[in-house]
Amino acid sequence: MVKTIEHRKTFADLLELLGGVPLHRILTHPAPGTATEDDVEELMESPDKRLYELVHGVLLEKDTATREARIGGIVYQHLQNYLDDNDIGIAIPSN
């Protein structure tokens, strides 16, 4: 049997269903299990410019900054190493 949010009784169960996401990513309005695609669209139009995803009727703030920042740092370091060895220019990381 596939468990859904309806089969969950505690927040620990909800966290398990959501894959153990950090609590700060879970929105409580609308109530977990009741969110719809319309709720996501409404948030996407809000001025805070954050990204959200809908998982089992639960709105989650997308956590993308850390991974992308790490990848950007690795690319920058390789580029800087190349430029240091070849003296053909400079690299400036983005903000």
C-alpha cells in the first residue's frame, strides 16, 4: 500500500513522507495536505520571489541556493586555476 498524507498521524510521519526535508521549508498555510497548484501559482506571483513546490498536497520552499552556489564555486576555482597558469585574463565571481 502506498502511504499518502491521509495515512499520516504525526509531523514525524509527514517528514518521513516528504523525505526528511528541513522543517523551515514546510509551509503551514494552507494546511499540509490541502495545498493545490493554485496555491503554488499564487505564491509564485508574490513579491518575495521564492520558489515553491507541491508535494503530496504540502507546499515546500525549494532549497536550491546551496547546491548551485557550490557548483558555481567549483567552476570558478577551475577557471581561476587555468587563468593563473596561462595569464590570459581574470575571473570575477558573481554576487
